[in-house]
Amino acid sequence: MAKRFPYFVLAAAFGLAACAAYYSVFGLSKLFASQATSVIILASILEISKLVTASYLHRYWSEINKSMKVYLTSAIVILMMITSLGIYGFLASSYQDTAYRLQNLEINIANQQNKQHRFQTQLGAVTHEKQTVDKNVTQLTQALSSNQNRYVDINGNQIVKTDAANRKAYEKQLDISVQRLHELTKRESALSDSVTAIDLKIADLQTTSDVAAEIGPLKYIAKITGKSMDSVVNWLIIMLILVFDPLAIILLVSANRILQHNTQNTINDINPTQDEQSLQAERSEATEERQAERVKAPTHASDIEIKHQPVYKHGFQIKQEAPSTEILSYRNKFNQEREKKRKK
């Protein structure tokens, strides 16, 4: 598992980088829609170059000069910002499509609510008129029942007579009122059905629409945070882009480091004492050469002359220490090699 872990890290890095590149490329192509194909090719090459540059910087940081470090690091940061901009454009464009559909849905709901309000206003007027007509019918019925003249004749008998003219007038008015009451009742029922149907339609638009299902979580977050839905979406996109491409670069660098570490461990496991042995051998050879040179005496005359030659500065003789035996041996060796080259 330990040997496979760096490859998992590398796969995660490439997966994140591929997703970031996809969103960034198509986001930038939407920003420059007139040259979408050219922008896609350009952004793809830049994304690949960014990953290669990040790996190169990590592997050869100690071997490249300062100007290259500054330029390549700046290039990676700028490319990460461009990638983040493309991701922001892609996600914002996707949200805008949903926002436009939501806006159309809200317009339809508002139209239905206005229509419902008009029906409710008409229903209120019809209900009020119906109550008035119903009251008139009640009064006319009472008038018909009390349309009588009562008096006592000479014999003391109580006589009740109905006024025929008033009765006919009351009956005619009552028929008209009853007919109007039936019409108002039918109209009230139709208006009530219309209001109920609009209520059901509004509920259907709010619950069964695909847009409502997509925006539902955002509406809930906006409600509990007290922010507008646009503000919630903006902060959500910013949080995504802050951890998207930077995390891909960090994982890529981490995978490179793990692979280098495993490679070095493998070399040490194959021959763990090779470096130490070669170092000890070099040290012993250098020690033997120094000992051999110290044993040799200077044979060239120039060494002796140099040893006793005085040095003057500003007219005064400067005290000069005699060169050491090691220095003389090196000079002697140099002179011998020079003589050999001259003979050749």
C-alpha cells in the first residue's frame, strides 16, 4: 500500500487538474464565444504547461537561477488565477441559466397570482351582491305574507283582505330577485372554482418544476443566512475555486516529492554502503598522496631561489616567511609536469 500511495496522490492530482482544466477551458470559451475553438486549444496547452512547470520547479529548484525561479513561479500563479477565472465563468454561466429559468417561473407564478387576485375581487363583489339580493328576497317574501288589510265590520267580525295590486308588484319583484340570485350563485361557484384551480396551478409550479428542485437548497441557505441567493452562489463559487486548482498543484508537487523519496530509498536499499565506501576510499587516497609528497624533498632550483629571494615594498624589505614543505612539493610537481610537456 505504501508503494501505491504516491500513485494514488498522482491520480488525484491529475483528476483535479483535469476537472479544473475542463471547467476553465469551457468557461473561458464562453467568455470569448466568438473564438471558442481557439480559446479551448490555447487554454488546454496552458493547463498542461502549468503542471509541467510546477513539476520542473519542484525537481530542479536548487539548480536553476533566481530569475527563472521568479518567472516560472509568477507564471504558475497567473495561470492558476486564469484557471480560477475560467471556473468562475463556467459555474456562473450555469447558475445564470438556472436563474433565468427561475425568473420565468416566478413571472408565471406572479401572473397566476394576479389573475387569482382579479377573480377574488370579482368573487367578493358577486358575494356581496348575492347577499343583498338574498336579503331582498327575504323582505319581499315577508311583504307578500303581510300584504293584507285587516278591519272589523259593523257586526264586529274581523275581515282580512289582500291588496291585489301590491301582491302582483311584490311577486314580480320577487321573481326577478330569485332569478338574479340563481345567476349570482352560479357565477360565485364558477369564480370559486377558478380561484381554486389557480391555487393548484401555483402549487404545482412551485413544487414539481425542475428549477424549483435545483434552486431549493440555495433558497434554503439564503433564507437561513439572510442573504440574497445571488450572494450565496457567489461565495459558494469562490470557495470552490480557492480549493480546486491550488489543491491540484499541491498534490502534484507532493506526488513528485514522494516518488523522489521512494526512488532514493530504493537506491540505498540496493547498495546502502556504496557512498560511504567511495568516500572513505577517496579520503585514504588523498591522505596517501599528501604523505608521499611530504616525504619528497624539493629538487628544483627555482624552489630554493624563491625561498631566499627578498621582497621589497616602497623601498623597504618585507619579511617573508619560508614556504612550507607542502607548498614546495606542489611547486616541484608543477615544474616537473611542465618539463615533461616541454620535452614532448
